[in-house]
Amino acid sequence: MKRVASIAAALCAASVAHAAKIGDLTDTTWTSQAIEFLSLDTPIVRSAVLGTLLIGFCCSVLGSFLVVRKLALLGDTLSHAVLPGVALGFLWNASKDPWAIFIGATAAGILGVALVGWIKQTTHLKEDSAMGMVLAGFYGLGICMTTVIQNMAMGNKSGLDKFFFGQAAALSSGDIQLLGIISVITIILVLLFYKEFLAISFDVGFAQAIGMPVQLLHYALMALLTFAVVVSLQAVGVVLVSALLITPAAAAFLLTDRMHWMLVLSAAFGMLSGVLGAFISYLSHNLPTGPLIVLGATLIFILALLFGPRHGLLTKIIHRRRQRQRIALENTLKAVFHLCEKAHFKRKAFATSELSVERNSNLRAIESEIRNLEKAGMAEPMDDPSQAQLSGKARFKLTTEGWYRACEIVRNHRLWELYLTNAADYQSDHVHDDAEEIEHLLGKDLVQRLEKRLQNPIHDPHGRLIPSKDQLTV
Amino acid sequence: MSANLTLYKRSLLSLARWRRPRFAASIQSASSFASDAKHSNETSVPMTNDTNPKTPSPLEVHDLTVAYTKRPVLYGIDLEVPKGSIVGVVGPNGAGKSTLIKSIMGLLPVASGWIKVFGKSFNQSVTRVGYVPQRESVDWDFPVNAMDVVLMGRYGRLGPFKRPSKADKEIAMACLEKVKMLPYANRQISNLSGGQQQRVFLARALAQESDLYLMDEPFVGVDATTEAAIIEILRELQAQGKTLIVVHHDLTTAPDYFDRILLLNMRVVAFGKTEDVFNFDNLQMAYGGRLSILSEVALSRARKKAEGDTPDNLAE
């Protein structure tokens, strides 16, 4: 039985030999496999789905509290710290008894967390250093203990390596039972003590000042977390379990501004990534479940990062692009207004070449700007496009809506210039650039307040007319 | 009264264990502090309200010493705050102003001495004390809105297992209204300005509906309008007979805002009515000059005391 020389070799050998996958037992095409998976026919699929669902739920709900308390590293600390406990539980009756392992691992996990708290309290080391040390120290101890167990001559040692890399298919009915119990306890405690957990997470000093048993609540949360980590270890492994705690919660954090919604979203993301991982692992014959679950969660996070309605990167880019387009459109309208003003409001139609001179820009750019105006319904061509092929000669005019908008923009600009010179004591030749930016941003309320403040003015500081909607019609 | 008994036992124990240095009284004789009589007997038992027919003081502190990892931060603090006063706690940086507030609420272990809130231990009076922590003490990116934060002020009264009721929500709304933050009730707290955040914290304390308020630098980082609004609310609370203890760093406004001043620099430099206490000599003593020599001596003795400290029998 001295198959293994070192723990590293053991782990490598193990991961290759029992590549963690659920689809091992069947050998059909992937469509029929997908149907098989979705119909939940075989017990192995059922236990894998149920297991990953419950793991996703527990880890992501409890992990939300870690994320908002900036204790993300604590997840890693816990998952590594439980390892010596797992080994001890294994030694208890020399088999993979879920309860013995659970008890040993929980004890080790809580000891690890308590040690972090103790180091933080008695030294002036910060929490992150304490967590880093406890993590590595316990992990080292765990590896040594498992190596010793692997080398001992005793019964069934298979399954110990699952704790390092995880194997969802290895979840026994006992494991599922345990997971179910932990999930129920998690739901009950989080619902029952939601306001306490919220208070200690947001403002621990205040929570203590209003008489909450802060230490007890902290350790209750840590105990729940340890439970969740221990039961998830076998499915996803020591290294990846912290990703299950953090990633769905982080994705939820990007999408909502309320703690209870964060918990709900996080739970949904956790369960979704769990099932997603199990499903893909089932379809592909060689991919392990644990990493796929984590990849699923990461994918959800990336989607939230890109498409989140408020903080999403892509959302922001789209928003900025729209804003730029709007500003370009408004600048064109303003230029048309200026043309109109120079013609003493006697002409409605203008050639593109005229606008090109006014905006000091080349014809091609102007033509595309006018096309944009036409698309927005703010301008219309005057001539038959087939006749006016001569470049720069094509004429256009603004629609009523376009004219209305043009007046509005110029009005904003001139009102602001007047405000700066009158109220803020700017020189009249210093105000144009500022107004150039603000004209696109003034809302109705602000314009109304400006009008009131300036007593409905008629002329801007340069003596030009401030257009109002009813004064100017074309 | 069982808690008073344990409190009594504890103080007796701490008295028996350490021979208290007598520096506190000698320094305080220079100040206008009036309760020196109590110091005369080292083994004197703290007065509890059952021997005292008058209503107990909202806050009574006797010979309080607080140490961070054996380095004393506060020592020999004696205080008796009369009901309905606004006390400004003033002193240089590191004087232990926040430490005093935190140790009153049991957030820090006390090395020796005792604290009574309305004649009882803090834990027994916990619902009668409102708290405004420093604004930087929390993460403002936390996923809660202004309303959620103010509702936390109700948690202490709710006790475990109960959720905030409609009545609690109405109280929270009224408190938000009082600090003129009702239009921002649904804003995530990071989208509020510093002054608005401070007002949310004040609203949370108001929602506690307490009789004694402890406020840690409520005027830091707020604009003039907010400062005026806050002081107006504080006056209103005072008019309702509540007692307020406010840590403050701005000496220019302190005499206008507070009717009593506690000048603090690791010990009580002076405590009393603003007009009696807020003078050049006392400020000089609190902020520099000849204090340093005295405090050197006092510090070394306090340090000796702190080294013999075993915090287990002193917690709470």
C-alpha cells in the first residue's frame, strides 16, 4: 500500500485517477445526456444537483456577510484551517464518516477563527496578517496529518484527497443530509437574526452600544460559515471553497444597494453556479465539477460587472456614448441656429456647405451629422436627393422639433453666460467655454431657477437675443 | 439590585488589589471639580441610589482608568453629569475623548473605577443611552440606505427576534424628517455628502429615544448649515430634559454650544459650568505648558497600576 511517496504525488495521482466528474458512469451523446441530467432520473445526478444547489446556497448567503465586512480572506482561512480537523475526524474511526469529519473540521475551523481574533487583540498585528498566518499554519499541519494517514496501514483511506480538490460526484447521501441540515440552520438563523447580523456588520460599535451580544453573534456567524465550508469541501476542495463564499456575493454587491436583496441575489447566483457546474461537468466527460462551479460563479460576476444597471462597465460605456451622441446632435442644432440668426431668421433652409463653414468642419462630417439629425427627426432634406448630388449643395431645414430643441440649447447657453456675468462676477469674455459645457446638462428645474433669478432676461451678455419658445417660430 | 451588588463587589475587589496612587485628587484640587470629598477614603463604597433619595445622575464616573495594552489612556476620571445639561468634551488630540465615550458604553475594558448610568450599570440602562459614533467608524459603501441606518436605532428597544414594526418605521421617518433628510430616505448611504451622513447618524440616535446621548465628534466634516441644524436639534433635546455629552474639537464654538465643559487630557483638567471652567488657565493646562511635568509623574504611576491589570474581573 505504499503507493504514495509524498502528498503532492498523491494528490496529482489522485486527481488524474479519479478525475472528478459525474458523467463517468454513462456513455451516450451529449444531447441525451443533457436530457438525462435535466430529467434528474439517475440518483447520482439527483444527489449532485441537490448537493451543488445546497452548497451554492449556504456558501453564498453566509459569504455575503464576509464581503460586506471586508473579511473575504477569512473564507480562505476557514477552508484551510479545517484541514487538520478533517484528518482528525478521519482518524476517529478510520473511515470517511461524514459526522466525525464534520465535528473535527468544525472544531478546527472555529479554533482558527478564534486564533485570528486572539492575535488581533493581543498584538498590534492587523487582521489580514493574522488570517494569512493561521491559514498557512493550519494548512501545513493538515497536509502533514493527511500524509501520515495515507502512509498508515489501515482500512479505507479513499476519499481523503477529495478534500483538496473536491469531487461533487463523491457526495454521499450522508453528506447531502448534512448539507440539508446546515442549509436549514442557515436559513433559520439568518432570518431570525437578520437585524442583528446587519447591525454588527455595518457598525459593530453601535451594535454593542445598544446591548447586542456582539461577540456571540460574530462567533455564531463564524460557526455557520465553518459548517458551510466543511460540507462544501468535498465537492469543491480547499482552495476553491472561498471562491464560492466570495464570488456570488461580490456579484450581488455590484447589482444592489440593499443588504437583504444582496442576500437573495447572492443565494440565487450561488445556486445557479452550482447547478451550472454540475451540468457542464456531466456533459463533458473529463471536466471536474468544483472548478466548473467556481467558473460559473466567476462568469456571473463578469456579467454583473459588465451589465449591472448602475455600476456595470458596459452600461457606463453605453451611457457615455449616448451622452456624447446627444451632445454632438445638440451642437449641430446650435450651429444651425447660429446660421439662422446670421440670416436674421429670414431663411429656413441651409446648404451643408454653409454649416460646414459655420462649424469649421469638413463636409463629410457635416453630412453625417445632418443624417443623424434626420434620423432623430429634427431635420429634413429640402431637395430631392437624386438631384442634389453636388457635394455641399444639398439643402436641409430643421423640423419644428429640431428648431425647438435648437432654441432650447442656445437659450441654456446664453442664460448660463448671463448668470455667470451677473451673479458670479465673471467677465463677459470668460463665460463662453463654461456655458459650452453646461448647456447640455441644465435640466428644466435649473433653467426655471435661472430664469427666475435673472428675471426672464431677453438679451445675453453679448447683446444677442436669448431665444424663448414662443418668441421664435420658423 | 443584584447587579449593583456585583458592581459593588467588583469595585471593592479592585480597590483591595491595587493601592491606588493619590495623584488624581491632588491635581483636581486645582480645578473646580467638586467631589473631592468622595476621594478622602480609599475604601469608600460607591454610593448607590438606594441610599440616595434624589434621582440618580444620568452619568456618574468614579476614578475611571482605561488602558490600551497596558498604556493608560485615561486615569482617575471623576464625573457627575447633572440631568438636562449639554456637556462639551474638549481636549487635545489623544486626550482620550473618544476613549471616555467608548468606555462609558462598555466598548472598552475598564482597568479600574466604575461607571453608572442613571444609577445602574450601563447594561441595565442600555435603552436609555443613545450613541452617535464617529462618521469614519463605518464603511459607507455598505449596502443599506438612510432609512435602514435610522431603523437600526430602534433595534435596541426591539430586542431579539422582533422585526421593526410599522410604528418603528414611522418613528424612523419622523427622525429623518427632524434632521431634514426625509427626501433622502431611500438613498444608498455612499451617495450622501459628509454632512448628510452625519445627519443620518444623528437621526439614528434620535430613533433610540434615549435620555442620555453620547456623541463622538458630530461636527467633524459638516458644513455650516448642518452644524447649525445639529446644534438646534441638540438644544431641542436638552429642552426635553435629555442629557447630552458631545465630543468637540473646535474651541471657538465650544462655549457657545455647551452649558458645561469637560476639559480632558488623560485626566479631568476641569469640569463645570462653561463660564466657570472655560478660561485661559484651564485651557493652558489642558493643551500644554505646565501640565506636561505633572502628567509625566502621574503617567508613570498610572502605568504601574495598569501593569498589574487583570481585565477579566473588570469587563462590562
